Amino acid sequence: MPTYQTNPWDALGDPSRRVIFERLADRPHSVGELADKLPISRPAVSQHLRVLKEAGLVVYRAEGTRRVYTIHTAGIARLRADLDRFWMLALSAFKQAAEADEPGHHDDDKEAP
């Protein structure tokens, strides 16, 4: 698995990058198309796309002189794996808490010898 320069969760922490990422989830866009629909400059869009690319979340293909960006499915898979891991930890903790609350599972319910 390739090593990325930027943590994908950190990359998505910026509101502008998150909006760009969400637009790319709908369909591929060029830098110009994204900049035309956002309240930030074309150079700012390019910088945000660079960060998303460094995080492994987007890829691009050249079409003449422009780059068309799209979501990188491997990056989405990494985010999904993180969420699955967090979810399993939360479920495990919930299960332990629920079992500790069941009758007969409390240490103070035991009779002294």
C-alpha cells in the first residue's frame, strides 16, 4: 500500500476541501469547473486538490491541457477501513458495558466466602 504525505482525515477537516471532495463524489471535475462553482480562486482550488491528492483521496487524468479530478477508490477504502475499525471498537465497548450491567455479572453481587 502506498504511503501518503497527508492523513486523509486531516485533509477532509478543511471545509473547502470537504466541499470539493463531495463535488468530486458526484462526478469528475476539472479545476476550472470546481472554481466556477465555489467562492474560492482557481489557485486555491488547485492547492486543495493537491492536499486531497497527497492524502490519496483524489486522482486526476489529463485531458488536453487540463486535469480532470475524480475520487480515488483506494482512498475511500482506507477511510471505510478506519470507520469499520472505530465501529467495531465502539460495539465491543458497548457489549462489555451491557454485559457488566446484566444481573449476576457484578463483582459486588457475589457473596463473601
